[in-house]
Amino acid sequence: MSIDVSVIVPVYNTNKYLEECIQSIATQTIFDRMEIILVDDGSTDSSSKLCDSFALTYENITVIHQKNAGVSAARNAGISKAVGRYIGFVDSDDYIFPEMMERLLENAEKTNADMSVCRFVHSLPDADINITYPFPENKALSRDFVRGTIYEFLLRYESFNSCCNKLFKTLAIKDSKLLFIDGRKIGEDRRFTIDFLSNCGEVCYTSYSGYYYRPVATSAIQTPRTNYMDTIINQHYEDFTLFETLGVDRKTIEENSGHKLVEQALTAVHLSENKLKGKPRQTAIKAILENKELRRFVFENWNSLKAGRSRYEKLLILMIKTKSALGVRAVMLAMKAKNKLVRSKAQ
């Protein structure tokens, strides 16, 4: 059997969502030309048995059982076993729509692209958001387009980071000896995507929404912690190291990564407020407000940061600018009260 697409699924204690995830891959329109590699990363719930059950049911599903080593090691184990011409990744708490792999593969073959990208749906508590990209559709996007438009988009926005709404040409991965950074738990897919783009040829994009991303409380990003700002600022500094090496000028990096820094800081404020309590919340908020790089960018770009934002966002950025922890708390509580009132009226 000729395998066109290898889909790698790292699995760790996601029995609540795992069956839906695997079924969504097994019902792809080109499933007879695919393989699924389930990498059980030392699960302690029933996920391991569920993986084995699917492997007994489908001849093109295989399972790798390993001691817990993290998502990067799990994906790397899958890459080492993949035999398909293209490799895709699906997280075990998400699912994909029936034509995703066919659409991505068809576009990649038509354009001879090394990376094929589609839209994805981001699940939020109140609504599902369709994530799109401002790229030409169904055509080969050149190396110059990657170095310009896509690099700048990666610097400014987070929605292109994921490896899960893409197909990667296997030969390009293995020729460049690309792997996920072992031990890295946050931002590992972004780094892999950037490393692949720096080594690959052309890219293609389809407006088909193929992937359903579901943030869950147990994921690395959603796990409550006091060091949100450390993660954000480390990525900001990494951007300079990575993209200067790739030929992007420092001014472009500063402008785009700086705006993303502010967006991520606002998200960190929300996470700190909603997931932490007492002293840990105070510690997390204080770290955000006292970060010198964030405050410098806010002061130097105050006018452009206010443009097009809601009154609520402007107030939060102002609280960062004035380093007011009490102000942040007051704005957050006022917004919570407003949202609660809106929901009660809707009922």
C-alpha cells in the first residue's frame, strides 16, 4: 500500500477526547492512502489501551509506547517511523474535518510545495473562531514570499505557529534532519515551523478549514503558572536571534515582535486573573507590569498600540504603562461584571 500522508498523534492522558480525535483521522476521505502513528507518551489513564484497540481495528494505525518524555520526543518518535510522502500532526485533544488531508495533499501536489497550510477553527468558551491567513490561495508561494510576508506574519501573530494545520514534505524534513527540540513544552511547534520554513522550498495555502483546535485545561499553554511573562519574553528575544539569522532586519523584528509581545502580555493578564488566586496571581501580574522590555515598547509605541482597540484593551495597556496592579485588577473585575450582566440579560 502506497502511503501519501503519515499523521503523527502524540498521546498523553487524553482519554476524554482521544476516540473522537482518532475517528476523525480514520474517516478522512483519503484514509486508504494514509497511516496514523499514535505515540503513547507514558499515559497513566486508559489512553494507552484505546490506542491499542484502534491499532487492532485498522491495519494502517500503529502505536508506539514510550516512557513519558514530552510532546517533542513523542512527535520525533513518530517522524522516525513515518513512511508517507508528507507528514501531518494532530494533537490528541483536537480533531480534524473529513477532507482536511485530501485538500492539503491535493494543493501540495498541484503546486509542488514543501508545506501545505489550511485554516483552522479555534474553540472559545462563547464561540468558535475561524482563523484565516492573508495569503494567496491555491498557488505556490515563493521563497521570497516566505522570507517576507510569512516571516513577518509569524513575528506579529501567533496563529501560524502550530504544526497541526499543515502538511510537511517528509523528504524536506529528513534531508534537513529537522526534529522538535527535545524537552521543550511551549513553543516547540512554532520553532519547528520556523526551522522548516528556513529550509524548505515553496509553500501553498487553502482556505478550507480543516482543523479544530480545542484549548484544554491540562495543556502546557493552559496550565496555571506564575511565569507567563518569562515564557513570553524568552520567545521575544528568541525572535531576534532566529529571524536576524534568517535575514530579517532588526527594525522589522522589533516592530512586529513588539506588537505580539503586547498581545501576549494582555493574554497573560487574563490567564493570571482567571486561573490564579491570591499570592500567585499577584506574582504573575507584578512580573508582567515590571517587565522592562514590555514597558519600553508600550511607552515608545503608545499611539499605535491604541489604534483600533476596544476601550477595555486600551485601559489594560494603560495600566501596564503606568505599572498599576490595582488598575489591572479593577479593569478585570469591571469587565467580568459587565460580561456577567450581558449573559444574564441574554438568558
